[in-house]
Amino acid sequence: MRWRYLAVFAFFVVLFFGIWTKLFYWQIIDASELSSMGESQYAEYLEIPPIRGDIKTSDNFPIVTNRISYLVYANPQKTKDITLESNTLSSLLHIDAASISAQLSLKDKVWVPLATSIDEATKEKIAALNLPDMGFQETPTRFYPEASMAAQLVGFVGKDALGNSKGYFGLEGYYDRQLRGRIGKTTVVHDAFGKPVLAKLTSNSGQQDGRTLVLHIDRVIQYALSKKLKEGIQEYGATSGMAAVMDPKTGAVLAMSSFPSFDPRDFWDYQTKDYINPFITDTYEPGSTFKPLVMSAAMDAGLVTPMSTCPICDKPVTVGDYQIHTWDNKYFPNTTMVDIMIHSDNTGMTYVAQKLGLNRMISYLTKFGIGQPTGIDLQGEFAPPLKPKSQWYPIDLATTGFGQGISVTPMELLDAFSAIANGGVRMEPHVVAEIETPDGQTIPIPPKQVDQPISATAAKLMTEILVDTTNKGEASFARLKGYRIAGKTGTASIPLNGHYDPTKTIASFIGFAPADNPKFIMVVILNKPTTSIYGAETAAPIWFSVAHDILNYYGITPTENDTSTFQQ
């Protein structure tokens, strides 16, 4: 009998160790997986989307914000008539009935989404149907109160490959991580029948709303610039146009506009090319607006003074196999550097470029930021690099002196020119002034100096020459009397199939005011104007019209003396 007791004892020992081993495996080795399986039977995790941050102008007006829309969802286990509901909801939600039917047919689910971004009126119509399986969840949707005013500056919010919201282009793209915040999770607990009984956002959910951007953009200046640029494009028959206003002392971008544009509320109705901000991406040959950079470099290097004379300006200048003419075939023997700028003399600027030489030309252009992105806080900035020194020919040096044969973006030119207005110091352009966190903190973005291409003395001399140029140059008819404004016109021929088309130009005007203590610098660019090919007759009138509004807005009154030191 003893062996039977031993057998039974051994059986229970083996059974005990078997159970112990299995419990050990469940509780220690496979605990995580089993826990997840258990939780899945009574709970599920849902993502809690953050509220995207606003974008405000300098006066705290939200040019981009959020408004409440609704996500429509259903509990298929409560759906009584799939076909009837699918057809009814299809007409209200503008969604194919088959797609709705497919969702309502998922009888093992208690929650399925049917549509997002539904407005209040549509939500009320669905609620009025009193369908027992229908429900609504509030969701924020991007809203652009003044959408068309600065669409390419702002950008838009779309969906990425995974269906998540994402900012594209402009500020929405550049600051997407700051604006979008962080997604959290909530636990939905089910009863024994699979019905949700509890939804709780736990303290460690990780959800965090996005941050708000406060811009340097001044809504008054932005409105004036956009309105008058659009009117000017139409009046002068241009194919497109762009303009921007900046504070040269800080690099703060006060306004930026371009046309044609798009509506960020309905961005899907436009082509991708319409989203791109041409002010920071499009390259062009700047023409005579480039001359002040070269002239100020030569003065900074001590190679010329304002009253130095040009010994080769009495006729066309030959460079290799090429001849360089003035734009109007008028020549001025022994003309001064001041008059070279007033007459926008290409032969004179050829002389200045040759005096400067290739090494110094490349060095100064690099310090002015030519050939490099400016660092502006907008998505998509592009800047064509300067050619390697080995690829420059004598004709390249000569034509660079008057802004042909070299390509820049409008942002590059505006930033480089601002150094003249700011005592020789170049600042990094910036659109955002500060960032506000959800908990009320403010993170300022301070001004940043990036270089000093020329001395304060050279900048002052160039400013006086530009005041003279404004008062006595081709655009003098449009100038604002009583204001010392430093500016320069530009009329650049457009290269086409290896040569320049004399009938198609890019017309522009760049300048700053008041010259002695600049509050703003602005550039206006028109592409292929048809009423006149010249910047003095198209871009300049727009510039002075906007400048008049800005000066009045700042409360800057005219003075009795608006001349330069060279006129006095």
C-alpha cells in the first residue's frame, strides 16, 4: 500500500510544481502581454488631440486661430437600419453612403468615426434625427479670419501620410512643432457587454496644447501693403508682384505680401505652386537696386568717394567680347559716384566693380548675405549660392556691378540693403516676436546681428547718395516732398534662351525712411509690367503710396529740408 501513497504524493508534487511554474510564467514572464489582453477586454485607449496654438499680429489680433467643429461617431451595436441611416447621413455629411454603411456594419465595435470637421448647423441637423447610435465630439478646426491678407506668409494645416494634422509652408510649417502641441491618451472603460461606462483623462496623459505665436507683423501696414500691391499689379498689367516691409534696426518683418496667392481655408482648390512664398524662394536678377551694395562696398574699401569721377563713362565700355551701354544711351564724361547712382549709369558701375576687383567683390557680397539663406523663420527659404571664384569671368564682375548676371531672392536683397539703413549692420530677419506657452509664459525672440558688411561711415555716405537719387533720379516725380527718403529704382531685363528680352522686365524699388533714423525699409517688385517696363514708372509709385501711409501711421510729419548733403 505504501507505494500507492508515494505515487499519489508524487502526483500532487508534480501537479503543484506544474501549477507553480505556470503561475510563475503568467505573473512574471508573460505578465505584460496578459495584462494588455485583460485590459483590452474592458478598456481601450483613445488619443486626445491638443488644441493648436494661435498666430497673432503685433496687436494680438488672431489672424490664425481655431473654431469648434465636430467629429461624428456611431455605436454600430445600436444601429437599427444600416441602409436607411447610411443614405440619410450621406446627404448631410457629403460622404459616400457605402463608406458610412461599412462603418456601421462593424458590429463588434462600440465606437466608429464617420466624419470630422462638421459645422454646428450640420451637427444640429443630425442631432434632430434622434438616432440612438449617433454621437458628437468637439474638435478644434483651423480658422483664418483674414485669410487672403497673408496666406503665403502664414501657410496652412493639412494632413500627413498618417492622417495627422500638420503645418505646411510659411509659419504653420516652420513652427509646426511649437504650434501643434502634444497628443495625450484617455482610457475608455467598458462594461461586460462592451459598452463604454467611463472616460477619464489621467494626469500623466501627456496631452499639451500648442504654443501661440505673436508676430512682428503690423496689421495696419500689412493691409496697406497688400491692398496697394494688388491694385498696382492690376494697374500696371504685371503678371505678379511681391513686397515686404522690415525694421532695419531689428530685422523685424512688419509686412509681407505677394500675388497671386491662395485661400488657406480651401487650400486643396489650389495648385502647389500657389502655396510657395515667392519672396523667400523666387530668384531674379535685381538690376539697379543692387548698385548701392557694390557702391557702398567700394566706398568702405576706400577705393572711391562720393565725389570721385569716372574716367571711362564718356562712351560704352568694352569688356572682352562684350560692350556695356547705359540704359538710355546717354553718357557723362567724368561723372561722380553720386551722379552714377542718380543716372543709374551701368558704365559707371562697371568702373566701380573693376576698382573693387573679384576678390573684394565676392568678400563683400558674402558679408551682405548674398548667396546664403537669410535665416528668416519661414518654411521653404532658398538662396542660390555665389559661383565659385574659378567660374567668374571679367564680364561677370562688370555686370554684377549693375545687378545683372547675378541672382538673388527678394528677401536676400531686402536684408542686404537693410545694412545700409542700419549703420552698416545686417540683422537676421524675423517674423515671430515671441512665443506664448499654454501656461502663460512668454518666450521672446531677441534681435540677432549676423554681420557688419560696411562701416557706419560708408553706410552714412551711401544713405546720402540714395537721398539724392530719390530726389533727382527717374522716380523723383513720385517722391514724398518733405521727407528724406533713401531709395533706388531697378529695371532688370529677364534672361530668355541665353539672351535678355528687352520688352520684359522685373521692375522694382527699394528704400528706407526717414533716412536719418529709419523706421522701415521696403521693397516692391513687379514681374513683367506692361504699361511700362521701368521700375520708376511702376514699382516706385506703389512704394511711395505705401510709404505715405506708413509715415502717417507712425505720426512722422514732413520737414522743410528733404535734400541730401550733396545738394546743400
